[in-house]
Amino acid sequence: MNFPNLIDGRAIATQIQGELTQRIAALRSRGLQPGLAFVRVGEDPASKVYVGRKEKACAELGIISETHVLAEATSEADLLALIAKLNADSRLHGILVQAPLPKQIRQEVVYASVAPTKDVDGFHPVNVGKLMLGDTGGFLPCTPAGVRELLVRSGVKTDGAEVVILGRGNIVGKPMAAMLCQKGRAANATVTICHSATRDIKAHCRRADIIVAAMGVAEFLKADMVKPGVVVMDVGVNRVADPTAKTGSRLVGDVAFAEVQLIAGKITPNPGGVGPMTIAMLMQNTVRAAEMVA
Ligand code: GUN
């Protein structure tokens, strides 16, 4: 399956990691090795896979990483105490607390407790605020930053483009909208956010030059909802039943890929599109965090 309109997220992520290798070598020549701490609470199978991939990327690049695994029943106070220790550890330049967190822990309290200068997830209110204000000194959340980088490196012009974002979540939808409507490079788009209360999603999508699908509904975006030549970025990761698969299920995106790719001008495969970029952007944020103290 090698269609000319595919945006190859793996290849672009590899290119970015090559660029980071040089920045890491420059840091090491000054006696500094970037360090990143992962915190995982409980045994969510998807979180284990995601943290495992991020650890592997660190190892490949020469970023020191350490992973703290806490029990599902951990109290919020104990998690905050660990984060305070990591905030104070000068070997660590980034801290990532993997979501989702157990019910007894308030996610917003946890993310606000990470030092903004080590918030390589871009979830701290200070970094969210900087994004809204157009202050480029903060950290951008990795998934929307990865989508934007894919657009840039695939030669997709956002200037004046009609962009429709499906989903209004804090991790992707809202920050993606803030990034693309900003005045400046790789931005300047007219952005519409669609969500569960939007009256006619199809009408919005059919007008779009670029669609970012991030609402978490399996294969939601169909061919009759898009115009020819549209650029489609599929952020979705949904597990659906599949009796023909060995495990009884498989992962699909928010886009009905087989039909939409026949019409799209460019489209991300899924897997192999946005996913690898999320990790590349996390590595980039960590290297930047280390450069900021170097
Ligand atoms: N869970 C799903 N996506 C993310 C992410 O980007 N960062 C963290 N920390 N947890 C997540």
C-alpha cells in the first residue's frame, strides 16, 4: 500500500530524530545529557505500550530516561510528592505523567504541579496560556505540534486555509485550533472546531481544505463528507472488534481510510502517520528543555 498522497509520519519522525541527534551531540560536548522522567500510575495496557515506545525513542537518541511506576491505588498526595522530587532533580529536564490517571487523582492538579520549564507535555496552565497568547517561549503539546510539523514538511499551506478540527479535547482539538489560527508561520488558517453538539458536521467538513480528525470515533470521517483534494490528518486511535484478527480486535483511526484516501489530496495513514510524530515532538521538547538550562 504505497499511494502517492500518503503523508509518511514514520519517515518524517525519523528525519526529526536525525536533527535532534546533532543537537544532543552539541549538548553532550558541553557536558550535558538531556534527561526525561516518565510517571505511570496503574497498569493501563495502552499506557504501558505508549510509555514503552517513548522509553525506546529516548534510548535510541541518547536521552537519559527513568520510569516511575506507581500502584493504581496511589494517592494524589503521593504522586504530587514524587513530582516535587522530579522537579528538583537537575539531571531531569522533562517530566511526563502518562494519562489517563486513576479516579482518585485530579489530572488538572497533577499537570499544574509539574514545573512549567520541565512540562514537555505542554499541559501546564502556564504553557497552555502561552500558546493562547502566541508566546513561543512555552512548550507545545506533542500531538498537535506533530500534526502541524507534518503539514509543514509535506508542503501543505495553512495560510488562509479552511481547517476543520473534529474534537475539542485539551490534548489535541483545542491546542490544535490555537496553533493554526495564530498569526505567523505554519498558521494563519480559518479554524472551525466541530464537536458532539455541532449541527451539521458534514457541511463543515465538505468546505474544509484541511481536516484534523481527533474526536475518538472509529472511522467517523467518510468519503461523502469531504471535498476532492482535502488534506486529512487522522489522530484517532480506536480499538474495534474484529473476529478475523488473532486478538479479536484491531486499531482504527477516526477516518474511514480506504474510502477517504481515494479522494484526499494528502492523508496520514493510521498507524504510521500522526503517532510517530507525537513521540518525535516529545523528544524535541525534551532536547529544548535541556538547551534552555545549558
Ligand atoms: N495520554 C494520551 N496522550 C498523552 C500525551 O500526549 N501525554 C500524556 N502524558 N499522556 C497521554
